[in-house]
Amino acid sequence: MRIDFLTLFVGSFVAFSYTAEAQPLRTVEKVVESGKIQQIERLVGLDADCHPIAKPTISLLQEPSQGRVTVENISVYPSFPPQNPRYRCNTKKVIGQGIFYKSRPSSSGEDAFIVEFVDLLGTPHRHRYHVTIRSNGKPETADQKSL
């Protein structure tokens, strides 16, 4: 049985077709504002008839050093591309899972954490999130960067 999950990023998406092979560690780059909670990832699992399928198991394998990661149920519109048979599912909100990151209020610089998604076939998919933390959402100037 082939299961498709949709991983939605801010403004884009990646669809996974799960197989029995372990996937390599994938690095995802994100930029966040210091001290504010930000959604880092959205996961939606639907069958070809737009019915929800079981959620993947999500585990935090490596904690961030400057913040906190949480997983919450969220209501989202899927974003399957037109060539995907699930494209028609994009018109209705569904329950998915959101991964959120919040740095400590005074944090700046870089942080990282690793999340593992285990699909319905038991295949692990590991993502390393590299987070750049900016004060007030603005990039640091050369004078502000520490060496």
C-alpha cells in the first residue's frame, strides 16, 4: 500500500511517498524572530478520496539549545500540486499536525534540532531544522555579529 503525506512549509510543500527504506537526514533552513512562536512545519495525511489517514509519529531526537519545539493539531488547507490526484482536496480544511519553534526572548544567532516522522509503514524520516534567530525579525549587521 502506498501512503502519501503532504508536508507544507511556509509558502511551499513537499509530498512524501512512503516506502520501506530509511531516508537520509534532510536539512531545512528557517528564520524566526526572537521570542516569538513560529510554525516550522505542517503535516497533512489524506487518502485519494480526501479522507484523513493516521498521523505519523513525531519525535524530537535532538532538542534545540536556544528554544522549545512543540507539536500541535492544526486546521489547514492542503496544498497538493495540480498533477496530484489529491489536488481536489485543497478546497477543504483538514486536521493536520504543526511543529512550532519558539526561542528564548533574548536569543539571537543560530539554533538546530532534529525531528523524526515515522510513517504508517514504520519508515523513519528525519529532518534537521537549522534556525536563524533574528532580533525584531531583522538580519544582523556586520557590526552586530560576533566572531
